[in-house]
Amino acid sequence: MQNIYASEVRTVDQLDVDSRATFIVRTYTNLLGAILAFTLIEFFLFSSGVAASIAAPLMKNWLIVLGAFMLVSWLGSRAAATAKSMVVQYLALAAFVAVEALIFVPLLYIANGYADGVISSAAAITLTGFGVLTFIAFWTRKDFSFQGGMLRWIAIGALIAIVASMFFSFALGTWFTVAMILFAGAAVLYDTSNVIHHYPEDRYVAASLQLFASVALMFFYVLQLLLSFTSRD
């Protein structure tokens, strides 16, 4: 499979210590900025009352939402990874964060009105899991790039399962949610490994976008899992 990050620019593992540290700091600074931007967008949508008007139609058109999410994810990742212009890379990251914020509105709307504290609990669990997996990747310095093909096929299989559940009206269940959390964890390891070893030094925006996508995926399904537990009480 062609590497979309192929570049004449040196990769991270070819850099000296200072340049490598600069790349990593820039990547995680942009990731933090993306998370903060996502949080601020959600705060605005809910505090202004706009979230309610967005949630209703999206909850009735999940297939369209998922299709748009997959398309924007691919276009955003592709643009951030291949664009030489830093402006275009940041525009791709900003667009992806904005679309993710909209996609999350229905789930957050349900959680906000259904169970107090479940959103903050899901966020804490997600950030803790992300922190542990990031520590493992940096501590072991193991190259997890071999997971790339497997993760792509799992993602395709998950999307097929989601679409099938909509057409044939069956529930995917708790085990699917757990499997997607594990998939997101594996994606974090894969993305972090690429940050350590394989990204070109001018693609730190692309690196932050991929990490944000994995964190958002984990948060989405952790929140779903906590909501399912709450509904049984």
C-alpha cells in the first residue's frame, strides 16, 4: 500500500534529538489545540441552544452522518498529509475538528440530558487511556506500523457492520462498543508509533489530526459504553 506520508523531507527517526523533540512538541501542541477547539465548539453549541436543533435531524440520518464522517476524515487526513502549504494543513485540521464536533452533538445531547457526570467520566477515562498508551509507545519505542493494514480492514469491517445494522435493524450491542474502544486504543499506538518513527518532519499537523481522530473515536465509544451501563441501572 502506498504511503501517503512519503516525502523528500526527512522522517522523524532520521532527525537529531533536538529536531525530533521539536516535531513531537509541535504535534502534541496541535493535538491539545484541536481538543480545546472541539470542547469550545461543543460548549457554544450547547450553551446557545443550537445543539438541540442539530441533534434531532442527525439522530434520524445516522447513515448520512457516518458517510460524511468517513469522507471528511479521508479528505482531511489526505490534505493534511500531502499538502506542502502549512495553511492547507491547518485548514484540514480545523475542518475535521468542526465536523467531529457536529457528529458528536446527538450523543452528547443524549448524555447531557440522561446521566449527570457521564460525559466528564468518559472524557477522564479516554484521556487516561490515551496517556497510558502514549507512555507505552514512547517507553518501548516499538514500531507499531505493522498494524496499519489490520486497522484499515477492521475499520472497513466496522463500517460495514454499522451500515448493515441500519438496513436490517439489529443492535450491534455492548461487545461491538468494547471492540471499537480496543480498536481506538490500537489506533493510538499505531499513530503514536508513526509520530516517533515515520512522519516527515513537516507533517506534524497531519500527525496531530490522526491522533485527534483516534482520541475522538475512543471518546465516542467510551461514552456509548457508559451510557449503556447507566441505562441498565
